Amino acid sequence: MTLSRWPLPEPMRRALAEAAAAAANGAVPVGAVVVRDGVVIAAAHNGPRDSHDPTAHAEILAIRAAAAVLAQDRLDGCDLWVTLEPCAMCAGAIVHARIARVYYAASDPKGGAVEHGARLFEQPTTLHRPEVYAGLGEAEAAEQLRAFFRERR
């Protein structure tokens, strides 16, 4: 389901702030938060270059932090809010963590794996399928990404 022209909920505003922090550190501006019962329990932004860790995507870092907060590996009842369509690695982590709902802002035709590419949640071998809501905060997230790459060209 695509959402647009709605007032941005606090979790997406927080994810956008995390994305801005990533850009300030020279990383691709992607931010993510995990919410449970309406409360943000974890927030993170992209950090592969800073940490020298190719798996340090915003979603992975937020999922790891939420699992630590809850002291469990399954994040049943949790929602993930992220500024960019998750890649295949992050979509796989979402499945394994049993995230209930994924809200993402901007689509990623090149690297996304939810509505593009592998469409991981639609595969018959996928054991858990979160609800997916796309487009909430899309203009803001897309502008952050455009500005980041414009500065590097």
C-alpha cells in the first residue's frame, strides 16, 4: 500500500532525522527506527563506512538495537520505519526478526528488494511476511538522497 500526502508520524520524522545524521557523517542518508506499542525503542542510521562493516545498514542496526532492548531475537509486534526501501539483506533480517509492519519512504528501483528486485516478502519460501506501507515521507527522503549524491558529483 502506498501512502502519500499524510502528515508525517513521529517515527518517520525520527527516521528522517537519523538519515540526516548519516549524511552529516558522510554516509548515504538512510535512517530507521523500531517502534513497539507506539514507542520508539531503537533508532539508527547507515554506518558501513564508519564501522568498516558492510552489514551496518540503518535497518540492521535498528533491529540489533531493538533486539538488545527487548532481550530477544524475535521482534513480534514491532514496526520498522525506514527512509528507503530495504535491500535484500535488510529484508531478510526483517523476516528473521518477525517485524510486523514495515513503513518506508522512498522506493529504491536499483537496490530495493520489497517492491523491486527480489521482492523478498512475496517469495513462496519466505516464512514471515510483514505488512508493507510505502511512500510515507517519500518526498523528504528522496530529497535527502538527491542532495547527498549531488554534493558528491
